[in-house]
Amino acid sequence: MNFDPEGIQSIFETVGSSASSVGQIAKTVETLKGLFKGAHPATDADIKLALSDLTLQVANAQVANSELKFQLISLQKELAEMNAREADFN
């Protein structure tokens, strides 16, 4: 049975990237909350910048999740092929 451990490593890296993206999203949401709670109202420019950052971070998280889905599907196919080859030997 041949199995590519680099495929698993790649999945872990993508999961780390996705988790980082989600962490950044949470941080930006907190920044947005702070803009509305402060004693001094935020400017439209501050709000637009924070929303733009949030939009980018959500897009990055979506890309990371799509990459992860693709990698998991590839791993699933590889494991199915390995199981089929093993069944041929039994």
C-alpha cells in the first residue's frame, strides 16, 4: 500500500491557513464593533476600510475552504483506490 504523507501535510497546512483566516475575520468583527461602541463616532472611511478588510478576509477563508475540500476529495479518491487494490489481492 502506497500512501502519500505529503498529501496529509498539505491538508494540515490548508487547515492552518483557514483557521488563520477565520481568526482574522473575528478580529475584524471586533474592530467593527469597537468603531460603533466608542465615545467618538467612527468616520465613514474607517468603517468602509474595516468592511473592505472583512470582505477580503471572508474571500480568503472561502478560498482556503475550497482548497481544503478539493484536497480531501483527492485524499478520499486515493484511499478508495488503495482499498480497491487491496481487495484485488485478498
